[in-house]
Amino acid sequence: MSDQKLNIESRITLLGAGPGDPDLLTLKGVKALQTADVVLYDALTNEALLEHAPAEAIKVYVGKRSGEHSYPQDTINKLMIDYALNYGHVVRLKGGDPFVFGRGYEELDYAASYSIPVSVIPGISSSIGVPGLQQIPVTHRGMSESFWVITGTTTSGEVSADIYQAAQSNATVVVLMGLKKLPKIVEIFKAAGKHHLPTAVVQNGSAEDERLVVGVVETIESLVQQENIKAPALLIFGEVVSLHPSFKNLIKQYASIA
Ligand code: SAH
């Protein structure tokens, strides 16, 4: 082992990159990137963020987007350890917040098993930030007292069983990884009698090509089809969606037809 290698201080930072707009990274995140020896980044992180890292830092894309070739989680864990042991500070850049459907804890746990110190820098999760950028609050006094963030695609490939319960509640329901499961999710909300519940779908929130459709449970599927909405996208079900300006226009349109 060379002298240089003996001086290596291995550590890992799990860094939340935010929903996409590179300006939505925290200041603490910028500082972490500035001291990175290696950056391992996912598909849902903006490559512009890599500019905060030193030019000589190693930058490795580890993929992860449905339908695309990506490294298995196991390989990512091993790469992270390998780079930390050989180069020092590894910044593991993850979309949104590392602990919201980000498998962040698995990486933290794996690093701990090698006694490599890990610090966590939270990020703005798409689940709250993307509705917020559209001026859709996930809670609103007198309208929504809570919100659920649920996966549309569990490990077994099914929608989460929690959606059945959430659809019965008055909460705002945000579904991640749910676009492909929209027909099933709509069916669940209809079975709960929520045909007219305001609903929005946002594609690529906070990015320049952000797109949004707004309707109600029974119209949202055809709107998504018409507008050809694609992943990454999230679904928002709840009265709070009625606060969006385009929902107000929709009501006006209906009123003028009736
Ligand atoms: N840890 C991330 C979520 C990872 S799961 C976070 O906190 O945001 C990936 C899913 O998040 C995507 O399938 C999509 O449903 C949602 N998502 C992430 N970024 C998004 C964005 N910019 N716009 C819309 N949905 C997004």
C-alpha cells in the first residue's frame, strides 16, 4: 500500500439533489460536492450539479430509471465502498431526498458495516417540492390536514396496499412511481367514491420541460394520454389540487357548458 493510500480518510455523504432544478440543491450540498473525491450519481439528478465538484473528482453515473439499464443496488453499494476506501470522500448524489423511496438507508447501512462514516444531507423531495412549485400546497388549513406519499410500484410490482386506505381518507395523496399504474389507481379512487376529486399529474417537475395536467379522478387518465405525459411524473390527488389556477379555469369551462 502506498503512503498516499494510508492517508486516505474514507467517508460517504448521502446527498439529496432535489427534484431536478440544479438551483434547488442545499448550500450544505454544494459544500459537500466541493470536497468530493468521487461522485456517484443517479438518473434523476441533474448533471449540472457535478460542476460543484472539483474537476479532478471522479464522476460515475450509476443509472436508475425504470426500463433503463442500471446497476443493481448491490453493485452500487460495493462501488461506493470501493471508492471510499481508495479515494476518500464519496458523495452519493440521489434524486430528491435520499430517504424518500431512495434506498438511502440501505446504502447507509452497508457503509456502516464497513465502519465508514456516513453523513446525510437531506434534499427537497419531489413529493412536496414538485406540487409546491405548482403552488399546490400538500396541506392547507380547512382543506387538507395531512398528506400521504405512496409508491405506485412496490418491490413486487403491485401498487402499494396503502393506496386503498389513502383513497378513503381526506388527505392529500401523492403517488411516486405511479404513472404506469394510473388506471389501477384511478379504479381504487373511484371505488372509494372519489370520481370528482381534483387530480394533477406533473412530469419533470422543476425542470425546463416541466408539464402538468389537471383534472379530476375520472378525467385524469384521458388527459395524461392526450398530453402524452411521460415519466418521471408524480400524481397528486386531493382537494388542494383545486387551488391550482388551471383547475379554477376548468370549473369555469364546466360552468359555461352547463
Ligand atoms: N427520492 C426521490 C424519489 C425517488 S422515486 C424524491 O424524494 O423525490 C422516483 C419517483 O419520484 C419518480 O418515478 C417520480 O414519480 C418521482 N419524481 C422524482 N423527481 C420528479 C420530478 N422532478 N417530477 C415529477 N416526479 C418526480
